Amino acid sequence: MISIRRAGHSDVPAVLALLDGATEWLVSRGRTDQWGTEPHSTNPRRIAQITGFADDGLWVAEADGRVVGALAVGAALPYVPPATEPELYVRLLVTDRESAGQGIGADLLDHARGLAREAGVGLLRVDCFAGGDGALVRYYEKQGFTRDAEFAVPVNGSEWLGQILIQRL
């Protein structure tokens, strides 16, 4: 059983540890094109980003007193095309790899839907890595999202391929 609560600055290290664990898992499968190979917890830009999320819309899922997932919601990130109507944007969704298959991501997305409804917003958007085998895009489709726009972000001389997905509430 998980509980979801608003996160604060004291939760930033736990969220960064989730990101580090996800990156290690991706690297172990040869999928370095999504998040690279370096830990998020030592990247000043990523630390600042997660700290900023804690200021305006970071939530954590806990099980047995341990952070097992994180969700950040708010305005769309600058690298994606803006929405044409009011929205709530999923800025981050990450779960503990040791807890995979327990529905933590689905629970966090349900929480985001509830936050959007409370705010009177009828559109939930998220973006994700669209490269590799497309598994992440399919995950969001299984969660009720539909594909919208594709985009690319220049990164170190190549492009990071992204997919925006939407869900009407």
C-alpha cells in the first residue's frame, strides 16, 4: 500500500536517488540514449530542477516509510510546444525499480488527474523519451494517454527524441 504526499526540499535527495536508480537500470540494458550514464544526484542542473519542482508541485509516493516514486506537475517545460488550452503538465514521473510492477506510476498519474480536476483543468499532458523501442510511449498509452506531437531537443551534437502525450479529463 502506498501513500502519496506533497514533497519538500528534504525529499529532493530521495527523488534524485530514484532518478539515479532508473538511469542505472537503463544503462544496464544498453539504453543510454534516454538519460545518459551519469548520476542525476551529481548534476547541478538536475539538482536545481528537482529542487525547483519541490517549490511548486512535487509529490512522492511512499511505501513502508520509503520513497518509491515521484511526480512533478505544473507548467509545461520550455522545450515542448505550448498547449492551446489550460492544462496540467506532468514534468516528472519516476518510480523505484525495485518496486516495478506494483502500479506506483499508475497511482501517481491518478493523483495528477485528481490535481487537474481540482484545478478545473481538462487536459493532462506529459512528454517522454520516444527513442529506443518506444516502450515508454506505450506505457503512457496504457495509462490512457494518446500521442500528440513529436519533438527533438539538441543534446551534445545529437537529438533527444520526445513524444508529447495527452489525456482529456
